[in-house]
Amino acid sequence: MRVSYDKLWKLLIDNKMKKGEFYRAANISVAARHALTHDEPVHMKVLMNICKVFHCDIGDIVEIIEE
């Protein structure tokens, strides 16, 4: 299984938000930034912070893909 954050990046585009703004708004660490941009798993707290920023559910930002 692998993780895809394509839905998250689409949300940023739809909300006309730059990655830097997003990282600051969601209080995302450098390590979590790297994981997000490389479709690697992140801590649940990171996903919760992102959901707070966009007022959405986890399924709106991440997708689990079975290989």
C-alpha cells in the first residue's frame, strides 16, 4: 500500500493557496513537508492540522492506494 496526497495539492490549487502559506497555516514541520511532497505517511496530528485549515475530513486530503 502507498499514500497519495494528490487531493491535498488539488485543494491548495482550488483555494489559491501557496505551499508556504499552507505549511505555516497548518504548522507543518520540515520533516512532514518532505513526507507530504514525497507521498510518504505522516503523523495523524499533521493530517488533523491540515483538516483544520481546510475544514475538511481526512479522506478529502489523502488516499490510500493498494498495489
